[in-house]
Amino acid sequence: MDRFPFPDDLIRAQQEWHDTYRALAVPRPRRATELRRRLLLLSTRIEWHPFWSTPAGWTPAARVELRRIGCDQRA
């Protein structure tokens, strides 16, 4: 069972963030400006998600766990 009850849209945003970051990290990425803008949009969406104002989202461990889940599910 998951320790934190992350909403699906938050997990999906974190997974998309990782995908976009990887696409931007390659040498001479195509559409770099578009990828940067997408990364900024996703970062804002993740940072200001309503989940973080719930008791489960108050701990720093929740943010670390979200990053781990988002990265693990794409690997």
C-alpha cells in the first residue's frame, strides 16, 4: 500500500515532468524552447497542486516519494 495517497493527476504530472526533463537533457534537443516551457508549466502544476495543502502532503517526505514514484514508473 502507498504511504501517501497521491491523486492520479499529480502522479501523471510528475511522470510527464521526468519525461520532459529527459527529452531536454539530450545533447542539442529538438524544440528546446517548447520543452523548457512545458517543464515550467509542469513544475508549477506540481508545486501548486491542492494535495500539498492536505495533512498527507505537508511532509517533505511526500515530495520525495512523489519524485521516486514518478521516476520509477517510467523506468
